[in-house]
Amino acid sequence: MTTRRVNLNTESADNYLKAVFALGGPEEERVSSTALADRLGVAPASVTNMLQKLATSPVPFVEYESRRGVRLSAAGRRRALEILRHHRLLETFLYEVLGYPIEEVHDEAERLEHFISERFEERIDAKLGRPKFDPHGHCIPALSGKMSKQTSRPLSDIEEDGEFVVDSISDQDSVLLKRLNAHGVTPGARLHVLRLSQEEFVLRAGGRFKPLQLPLSGAGAVRIRPND
Amino acid sequence: MTTRRVNLNTESADNYLKAVFALGGPEEERVSSTALADRLGVAPASVTNMLQKLATSPVPFVEYESRRGVRLSAAGRRRALEILRHHRLLETFLYEVLGYPIEEVHDEAERLEHFISERFEERIDAKLGRPKFDPHGHCIPALSGKMSKQTSRPLSDIEEDGEFVVDSISDQDSVLLKRLNAHGVTPGARLHVLRLSQEEFVLRAGGRFKPLQLPLSGAGAVRIRPND
DNA sequence: CTAACTATTTAGGCATACCTAATTAAGTCC
DNA sequence: GGACTTAATTAGGTATGCCTAAATAGTTAG
Ligand SMILES: [Mn+2]
Ligand SMILES: [Mn+2]
Ligand SMILES: [Mn+2]
Ligand SMILES: [Mn+2]
């Protein structure tokens, strides 16, 4: 019984590795099959299947022990960061050069990230002047694969009311993103925050922006850092 | 036995339709399975299979009679032109905005043409100022699907020596394309042509360009029109 | 008119990437 | 420690898009 070698240079493998990276968090903790199934919108059985392939490839992309979740191997991490770099450079490019509305960049980048060449990556990076952050405030991994750790925290974590600077905004929910943008909640903006209750927040950005009331889930999409 | 409906919104279907369009020529003649197999680099059996799917879809993309070749239906033609528009806009964009070398635009466009959104198409079209021609001199189909017929002829067809204007250059062979470019054979260039024999041509572009000797196959890649 | 050749189609498989249903392993609770 | 509950895996199947080999149709040559 010869083990046939499978091809893992696929869009699907890219997406699994990105998901493991995202869900593992800064500590790169093990990620469960169900969490991946949830995030990727596939059945848990499909996840198990792909994880087994990713783990048993000649160059393994994940460390996987049955029923104990996965974490990325060095090769898997490299691959995830490569795709993440494509994604964030594309978002920046679509926003800056092509004038996309902020809430539309993510979906387009999500598709194209798998199909651009290294040349395309290099050319848009050059055109943009080697940007360090995407339009959501997320750090763009370097070509070398290096990426600085986040020091910000979710707005939903604050105990005290006060004034903060917007670090970054999640790109996952385009409706929320559009609303936040319309209220001036953009990376670098100064923000007055009132926590009405465990569940409700009121934000006001500087300038002529109207205040905005957000539920806990919405506040979780905004990351902040101290005001200067 | 219910006929299950197949999904034909795929990269593969795109490529078959483009190939039928290209091989059908200006008269849109029927195209044979082997010609398609050759062009697409797949087995003839694979072509038959796809043509049957394209022909029997609820909205047929081709007219197909067994062993008599195919031609595009109205819907198939629309789809082929849509992808061709993506392709040529992308080539123009890569060349003009991202500074790609001319011989590299085709392969990148060939992949991306299937994955860009209508928004992306619109934005690069706008950025480029609604161009009518790609960097190879090929006409970019309008959004409406209208495209003017070619009036040029292949350089390989000339009977007389003389002076001509370069209309367009095939993007299929990147090595040849690079060489032609280096010798000033670019769309709009004025060209002195000598036909040495049935098989050999000598071209010289205006300016400080060196003359270039080409075999019949190379001359077939250049289309010309009369000098004003 | 039939044999031979060539083009095309049919039949049967394989790989990727999904799915559902059934099974098994791991915790939790009494 | 056995009964529940939940997470995860295995088993078996589907769709796309390709393949090779075998069969067949159409065409040309004697
Ligand atoms: Mn994004
Ligand atoms: Mn993706
Ligand atoms: Mn091209
Ligand atoms: Mn293509």
C-alpha cells in the first residue's frame, strides 16, 4: 500500500492554514476541529480530512494529534503569513489605488490572495511604498514572514470609560465596518468611549461625527490602544 | 432519471468558451474537438465531455452536434467576451499601472481574468481611462460585449516588400514577444519589411532599432495594416 | 464497395474537496 | 463506575474536471 502523495498547493489548503493561524491567536494555541469548521463554513468531517492531509504531507504544515486540535508547523506558519501578506497588500491596494469602499476590500482580497503571483505582490508593494498596515489597521507581514505582535486590546475589554486611539477594526463584518467608518471609527482616530452596561457601548470619534451605540459583539470588532 | 444540473460558472468553462471564440475566427466557424484539445492542452475526451455539458445546460453556451464541432451560442459569446475583456483590461493594467514587462502580462492576466469582480473590472477600466486597446494592440471588448472586427492582416501574408504599421502582436509566445519588443516591433510602430523567401522575413522598426530576421511562424505573430 | 485511417465519443478511473450518517472517544455528573 | 453529552473521526457518497483505453462514426483510398 503506497501512500499516494496529495497536492496541497491549493486554495483550500491556504484557507485552512490561514484559519489555524487566526484562531490560534498570539500564543499560537492548538485549534479544535469544530472551531475550524465553524470559521471555514464546512463540516467537521471535512476539517478532519484536510488536517490529516496537512499533517502527513512530506513537509508537514500542521502538528496534529487526533482529538487534540492542531497548531501550525514552521512551514504552515510561513504559508499562512505569505497568504496573509497577499491579503493585506491587496486590501491596501484596492483601497488606496483603486478607490474601493472600505467594506468591499476584504471579499475581493479573500479571493485574489490565492491567485496573484510573487511579481504582482512585489509590484503592488512597491506602488504602495512598502506599507506596514492595511486600511483596517492590521499589520502587513514582511516578505521575510516577520510580523510584530499586537499590543492593542479589544474595545469590549475596557473597564473604564475614557479616550482611546483606534488601533484596528475587524474586516469580517462588512455591514458593521461600513457603519463604523461612517461614524469616523477608523484606524488612528481618537475615540471617546462610554460603557453603558456590560452589553452596551457608546463611541464618539473626533470632529463632526455622530455618536454611535454598539452592542458587545460590535465593540469586540474594534481594537484600541491608550490615547498617546 | 432526473438530469442533475451542473455548475458551469467555472474557470474551466471560461477557458473552453474563450478557446471556441478564438479558434472560430472572425466568421465564427465551427470548431473541432481536437483543435480545442490542442489549444487547451487536454485530452479530446475531456473536450467532448465539457462540450456536452456546455450544450445541454438550461441556457446553452454552445451549439453542438456530435462529431460536427461547436460554435458559441449568444450566451456563450457574451461570456467569452466578458472574460476576454477582463483579460485585456488586466493586461493593460499590469503594463500601465504596475509596470510589468510586456512579455509577462499575459500569463498573469490568464489566471486573474477568472477571479476579479465586476467592481474590479470597472475600477481598473476607470483608472486606465476606458482604454480601447491592450498593450499588444488587441481591441478590448466593450462592457456591452461589442467588439469591432479586425481589419489588419498577418505579416506572414504579405506578397510585396514595403512599409507597414504594426497593428498588434500575438501574446501567446512570451520569448518571441520580448524579442519583438526589443527590436521596436510594438503596436503603432512603422515597419520596413523585406520578404527574403517563403520562409524568412526581415523587419526594421523606425528609430535606432536593429533589424530582425524572423521565420514564417514568427511573422505570423505580427499583424500589420497599410502605412497610413 | 469495402478496408483502412482518423476524429470523436463512450466507458471506466482518479484526485480534490466537499457532504451526511454512523461510530467512537472524551468529559461530566451522580 | 456507569449514563449522558459533546467533540471528533471514520465510512461512504457526490460533483468537477481531468485521464487512458476501447468503441464507433465518418472519410478517403484502392
Ligand atoms: Mn481582510
Ligand atoms: Mn481565502
Ligand atoms: Mn493575453
Ligand atoms: Mn484563463
